[in-house]
Amino acid sequence: MKKFKPTNTNNLIATYAERFVSLKRDLNAVGYFCKGTVLKRMMQCGQKRCACQHDPSKRHGPYFEWTFKAKGKTISVHLQPEEAPVYQKAAGEYRKLKSLLTRMERLSRIALPRLARKALSDSEKI
């Protein structure tokens, strides 16, 4: 096993701690969130004579839908046009939250072995 110089280890641990605190600060800035996607749909109706059947630019809509998974099933909720931006922002916040948690977990995976080695060497000194 490779030995680390105490000052180098302490510097690394301090750097990891600073990064972790910065990520926690970003985490604190996350607003309301929800998983899922907001879709904007243009639909065809069932009338054969309607222009929407022949020309995609004349389809009806837009209709907004929030889609997410719950207990392995896809759930779709129809939204009013005014509600769509609220759910789009919340879905973006959810992606931001997941990204921050992934980065925090990755940093923890790197820092924990060094923290454990430092704790072990500190206990051997006593």
C-alpha cells in the first residue's frame, strides 16, 4: 500500500472538504423539484375532413403533459398552458439535484479512504 505524506494527505482532505461544502451550498439553492418530463403535443383529431389529418402544421394544440414514473408505471398528467413552465422548472431542479448528489457521492468515494487512513494513523499515534 502506498504511504502518503501527512501534509499531502491533510491538504487533500482540506481540498475535498472545501469542495463538499461548495456542493452543499449549491444543494441549498435547489428549489421545488419533481421528476419527469413536460411534453408539448400537437394532436390530430378523429375527423377525416379536418385539416389536421393532412397538414401537420394545422394540428390541434399545443397540449401540455407532465409524465413521470411511479411504482414502475408511467403516469401522465394533463397541464394547463400556464402550469407547464412551473413543472418544467421543477423538472430542471430535479435534474440539478441528481447531478449534485452524484458529484457529492463521487467526491465522498474519493475522500473517505483518505479520511479512514488518517483516522487509523491518528489512532496508532495514541
